[in-house]
Amino acid sequence: MKKKVPRLKTDKEAEAFLAHDLSDLDFSQFKPARFEFEKKDEQINMRVPRPLLAALKARAKARDIPYTRFIREALERALTAPKS
């Protein structure tokens, strides 16, 4: 049975983890990260209803991420979803 990948909180923990044999780990929990690590050199400005922005901020807070990252992730999901 494959082992789960542990949650690593520091770079030092990650470096120590990568020094071991990783062949018996289950990496199925990971999702590809497409745009998050690319340089952010463009910006957009848009108006949204106040309740929509409040809902976005609440969802982002529940995931403990900035709401702008949450919006980028939502845009990416919309672009990578299968066409219906």
C-alpha cells in the first residue's frame, strides 16, 4: 500500500523529505499548478457586485489564501475544464 505524502511546513522539512526514497508514496492527492508560479506581469480591473466580492473573500479565507489567488484559480479552472 502506498503511503500518503506528509504535509511539509518548512523548506528544511521539504529538503529532508526529498533526500529519501519516494517510490512508495501516493502522489495522487496532488493537482497540477499551471499559472500560479508564473510571473504576474499583467493586471485586470473589474467591477463586481459587493455580495459577490464578499463571497469570494469568504471562500478564500476558508482556504487561507488571498482572494486574488482564489480568483486566479477560479479563472484557471474555467479555462481548463472540459468544454461542454
